[in-house]
Amino acid sequence: MSTTFDYVREGAEIYRRSFSMIRAEADLARFSGAEERLVVRMIHACGMTDLPRDVELSPDFAEIAVKALRDGAPILCDSKMVANGITRARLPAGNKVICTLDDPRVPALARDLNNTRSAAAMEFWRDRLAGSIVVFGNAPTALFRLLEMVHEGAPRPAAVIGIPVGFVGAIESKQTLARQRDLPFVVVHGRRGGSAMAAAAVNALASADE
Amino acid sequence: MSTTFDYVREGAEIYRRSFSMIRAEADLARFSGAEERLVVRMIHACGMTDLPRDVELSPDFAEIAVKALRDGAPILCDSKMVANGITRARLPAGNKVICTLDDPRVPALARDLNNTRSAAAMEFWRDRLAGSIVVFGNAPTALFRLLEMVHEGAPRPAAVIGIPVGFVGAIESKQTLARQRDLPFVVVHGRRGGSAMAAAAVNALASADE
């Protein structure tokens, strides 16, 4: 027996209809062009059009992040899921996408630092941090640790996408990021967030194509 | 200048507190042991304790999926993000985790089938479908196509995790899955879902450890 279901099968049309539904429902009035595309794509990744109420960006974030990507900034990711969600074909300068969580030195370093493996993995970002785009979709401890490293004098990233999800430390790490001076950021306040939303943010900043 | 923020740095303690917060807030009364652990971990992946209201499982789903994994069922994933979110150390039988989206034959096949690449990639699941765990966190078209293939006589998976996210086809594909007979399933109705939640479902079924 053959059954055919009735559904839209054309990728470009699915995107077009999805983004149209998002723009019809979501309150995007306070976002500028690049910011608006960013928030639309983050909504697309989570299916929730009420997301904008929790989004906070520094005024310079979108412009600086777009320029950094065009200039070839590496993209440092706190999890492999984030790294895998970034669409390589959208990257404007063959940007490197890096996740150091699997570095074999991480477990021992985590014990030494009394911190999570995600936080320990930040140590191996140091020599690539200057001017980078750093992306957190998973681990509040990693975001906290990055902020500690910057306070301790580590090179400054160009911009921080801070969207860890969850129950312990997520809210607090995002609030802490949003209070920093001179560190362009986007956060999703509250418990929501995650790797898909974080990767979607990079994909939106990487190209204006929809 | 050195700054240390005040946050929980111990991975096991973060999990323990997170799961405790979830169980205190979420209405989990209608779920049995393995189902409850499944829903808790899905909530953990998205940060939203109101998720249970959208969760539907067939009565046999959790038991069958747990047994299939113990018996070595392969895990077929609709996206690399899902595949990357599955914690290999939790798998009870060294289960294979497979995503066929990058198969070089997929783009041409998608054109032939007039469907998305995600749906076309299902063709390369055929010889592994029998008794498998199939996982959808991303593409409604892939879930629809899997159901079409089963109706056309393809081998039956042991259980279906159907949690695609989004605006076009997501709701409908999950409703269609939930109406099937003899295909054990879990879905999250509505637009919510995604790769992290889908991977979390596998991780919960793979091991009772928290």
C-alpha cells in the first residue's frame, strides 16, 4: 500500500513560509535590520514567537559581529552541537568553527580547576580569543569562565553569543554577561536557550540570505 | 585584575539540582518510571517545565525503546545535531548512531524525489530500519517521508522519537505520527521540539543514570 501525505516538500518554500509566519506573529519592532534577521532565525530554531521579550543585545552587537565574521573571525563554540549547527556555506570568510571540549587535556584540567569540562575547555580558546565570535548554547559554567578569563586579562572576543539553556547558572550567567562593559553581546534571558538557537544566531549573522 | 563569579562548578551537582528543580515544578504524575525520566531529561534540554502538557507517548513506547537500545538497536538521526547530542557513554550496547544527511547521493536524490535533502536521506536508512530507534529533531519532511516509507512496506523501526521543531509541517507531522497504529512513538505536540530535546530523549532511554 502506498500512502502520500500532504506536506510542503521544497526547502526554500518551507523557509519562506516559516519566516513569514514568524514576522507576522512576533513583536520585532525594536530590532534593526541585522538584529531583526538574527531574532527571526533564533525564533525559527525554537518555534516560539514570544522569544523577543527575553532577547537583549548590546547596541553594537549585530554590527560588530557581522563585521568580525566578514573579516574572518574564528567561531569558538562551547559544544559540538553548536559547532554542528553552524551552516558552513553561510560563513563569509571560510571562518574556522572550533570546539575544544574533546581536547584530551580537558578532563585533567577540569579536575585541577575544580570546574566542569566545558569550563576547562575555555583554556584552549586563549590563543584564538582576540577578535573571535564566542558562542555558548549549552554550559553556563563555560560562559562564567570566559568572563573570568577576560577579567583576568585574556584577549577579548569581538562579540559574545550567550544563550546557555537550563536551570542552574543559566539565568545568572546571562545576567552577568549583560552587565559587562565593552563586550558586545546577545543573550536570551531566562531558562530558554540552547545549541540550536545559538547556532541559528551565528547563521543569521554570517549571511543576510534567507 | 582577577574576578571570580559565584556559581556551581561541579557537573554532577549541576545535574542533581537541575533535575530536582524540574521534578519540583513540572507536572509528571501521568508518567511511569522510564517515561518520567524521559520527560525530565527533555525538559532539562529546553529549560521549560510546562513541556509535559505537549508530550504524548504510546503506552508501549518507553519499554520498547529501552529494550531495543539494550538489544543493540541502531539510532538513526535526521540531523547531525541530534547525532552529536547523543552521549555515547550512556548507550547500553555500543549502539551505532547514524545520520545519512551527508551521503553524497542525497542532493541528486532530493531533486529526483521532489523533496528536501532531509527527506531524501531517509532512503539510506532502509537497510538499517528494522528494529531501529529513529529520531527526528529537525525536519518534518523527514518524519513524513519515514511514515510514507513504512506505509509503502519498508522495514519497521522499533520506536520513533518525533520531535521536529518549527512552523511548517512540524505540528502536522507529529499529529500524523501520533495517529499511526503499531508504531511506538513519543512526540511533543505543537511547534516546540528540536535536536537537543530529541537527543535528550535518546540519552534518557539509553540509561537510567541521572
